[in-house]
Amino acid sequence: MWHKEFIKTCLLVIWVIAILQICVSCAVTAKNRYFKAEACYYELRRNIGSQKYRYDWLRCIKKFQDVYKQDPSDPWAPAGMYMSGKLYGELYKQSHRKSDKHEAIDIFRRIIKRYPKSRYRAKAAAAIRTIETKVSKSRKSKKVTQASKTKKKYAPAKPQTKSSTGKAVDKTTTVTGLRYWSNPTYTRVVIDANRETSFTHRLLKKDPAINKPQRLYVDLKNSIRGENIEKFTPINDNLLRDVRAGQYKPNVVRVVVDIKSIETYKIFSLKHPFRVVLDMSGNAIDAWSAARNQKKATATNSKKLAKGVSAKQPQLDRPLIVVDPGHGGHDFGSSGYLKKVYEKDVVLHIARRLAKKIQKKLQYKVLMTRNSDCYLTLEERTAIANTKNADLFISIHTNDSGNQSTYGIETYSLNLATDNAEITVAARENATSTKNISDLQTILTDIMQNTKINESSLLASYIQDASCNYLRRRYTHIKNKGVKKAPFYVLLGARMPAILIEASFISNPRECKRLTSARYQEHLCEGILNGIRKYVEKSRSSS
């Protein structure tokens, strides 16, 4: 009998020890989860660029939510819940979405109800009072604004408004700079400003009577000319003489482009930061011979791309492919699942490998928009390709999602987005909001005229299929998310087939680890190279 009692006692002791170990491990796990979530939050606070992206906020919020969802009775649970509410409140300041504000208040109320004895109860109550106080103040300010609108016809307009602190706030847009890129048949001029404003433009005919050339002017409303901007910027290429900016009226800045000879032009604006882009194309001033030479050069490039290039062919006769590593400098792009892994670094490594393969195996010339950790604006990247008369433009990025289980590869060409997922990706890569993408789509049809839409779509399909097929023979869990279309700033105005590759999800644990692997990068580039080769063969058979 004593043997049975001894066995029962031993089993009971083992059971108690196991329970204690489980409790200890849960506590340690919850604590570790909290510290990891806190590290994510601190990294987000340090990286101002990441704060623009909603998915970066949601990624940290999810980490804090996992703390209390694992075990609501754990001592760390109210801390995780409070921080998730706090982050929703901070996200509301960025997004101005009522759903974020309501989510924050709801989380704080749950803390008060579920954890009445926790020290986070008082913090949650204080947070609710802070949010509701700010909301009431904003409602009062709206009422004051509406009242002032009703008196608008009796009161003179004021150039400044006052903030809640009583200090004057200037609402005037400042035109801060003029930039340009050019070649004999293409010039891009960019007007930089510190905030968004409306603008009009008009093309004026040449007037020999008063010795005035053909001119194009852009009037920016409610604007002043910045102190450091040059009044006169000489261009003196084959299309334009110069560009100049002046204070046309007290609240209007006029930017005038003096023209030698152009055939077409397009004007559109980009946001975050706001700038107006002028794309002009045409022939040189001694025009007939230049036009003939340009047509010959274009035809030659098309034949080169269609026929391929022999190893013995002179370097100057080889087609040019521009490889564009996304982001760079202060623009980190997306943060990876692994610590200290950023999109700007990963895509630069991939682009360098791809450039070497194109030069070695296809014998094409390659130009990288950046070959170091430097920042380039999105319009500058396309301008580089246009002014160099590139034959293909390939922009390389990594994808991101708030859902870490999302994975796969997708390739984009320029066009109207057809679903919310495409708009979200375009908004992230354009560093702007989904609303701005929707606004851009209303004018995109006009911007896309005379661009290589069909060729870009064909190039995207070959690269997408070739990349996925090549990787599937070497890796598991390779998902072909297909060819998609969206209004990417970096593809606007491209005069050659142009695509953007989202080469795996940097937010996915498995794909983030792969993206940092030299072996995976080599295989990915080999797949992209196969796609380029197939596109060349298709061009050859079509011609």
C-alpha cells in the first residue's frame, strides 16, 4: 500500500512543479513580449519616416496586444493594454481617423473595467479625459470657423490665423526651389513648395513684335517666393531657354518657362512634399535634322533591344537599362521583421547584384540611380532614366504588411489601381496617403498618354513569372501574387517600359531572413534577368 501512496505523492509533486513551471514561463513570456513591443515603439519614435506609415504603428500595436491576449490575468496584461491604447491615440494625431480615436478610448475604458486595482486604471482615466478635452476644443474651433464664414462677406480676409496658443500661424505657401533635368528632346522642371496649394497654367504664343519667345507659365495661388530661390535659372538646352520665378501678385507666384521649341508638355503635382512637375518633350531648335537623328536613334535602340547584343559589340551601341534601388538616405523605407533590417539597404544590395548580372550575361549598359545610401526624390529617378534615353527602367522595392503572415512577390506597372490593396502599396511607396492616390487617379489618364503602358505591362508579366518560377525550384513557400497596376510616382512620365518590383515581404519572418541572404538575392536577380531576357525575345519576335 505504501508504494501506491508514494507514487501518488510523487505524481502530485510533479504535477505541482509542472504547474509552477508553466506559470513562471507564462510570466517570463508576457514580460519578454512587453519588452519586445516596447523596443518596437522606441524604434518607431526614433524613426520619423516610419511614423508616416500606418502599418508601422499597427505592427507595434499588435505586439502590445499580444501581451494581454496571451493571458489577461498576467500582471503585464494591463501594461500591454494601456500601451496599445496609447499608440492608437498617437496614431490618431497622424491619421485623424475617428476609428483610431474611438479604439483608443475603448481600450482605456476596458482597462478601467477589467483592472480596477491596477495603477493603469488612473492612467487610462486620465488619457480618456485628455482625448475628450482635445475633441471638445476642436469642436469649439469648428464652430468659431463656421461663424466666421457666415461673416466673411462683411469682414476683410486675413493672411494669418491664430493657433490655440495665440501665436500667428502663416497659411501662405512658400515656393522654395526650382530643379530641372534635360536632354536634347526632353526636359523635366520641378517647382518645390513647402505646402500644398492650387495652381493654374497657360501656354503663350511667341510674340516677335515685343521680342517674346513662346512661354509656359504656372501660377501658384496663395503663395510667396522664398528668399533663397533664384529669380532666374538658365537651362539653355535644345527645348528651353530658362525658367524664372517672380511675385506676380501679392498672393501669386508665377513661374515662367521660356521655350525654344517643344511639341508636347504635361503638368502634374505630387505630394509629401508638395511639388509641381513639368514634363516637356520635342525636337531641338534647328529642328529637322535633330528630329531625324532622334528618330534614327530611337529606331536603333528598339532594334538593339529586339535583336539582343553580341559580346563583341562596342559599349556605346548597347541598350541602357536603369536599375533604381528604392528609398535611401533619411528615407529608410519599410522596417524588416528582423532588427536593424531596412528596405533601403536590402534593395541596394539586390540592385547591385542585378546590375552586375545584366552587364555580364546580357552585355547591356546599366545605370543605377543610386549606388550608395543617398536620398533621391521620386521624380528625379524617372528624370535620370528619361534624360539618359534608357531602354528599360526597373525600380526595386520590398513589400510590407501589417499581417506578418502575408508573403509573396508582385510586380507593378503604371496604371489606375483597381483595388484597395494596390492603392495601399502605391501610397506606401509614394510616401503619401491613400486619399492622395485616389486624387491622382482622376488625372492619371492624361499623364499616361504616350507612355509605354502595354510594353511595361508585358515586361512586368515576364519578370514576375520568371522570378517566381526560378525561385520555386530552389525554395518552398514562393507565392506568385501576380502583375498589378497602380499610380507610382516613380513611374510617372517614364518614356520607356518601366516597372516596380516588390521583391518579397520584409515584414514576413521567413522572407525577411531570405532577403538578407546573399544566396536568395542572387537567385532573385537570376529570375529577374530571365524575365528581361524573355521580354527581349518577345520584342525580337514581334519586330
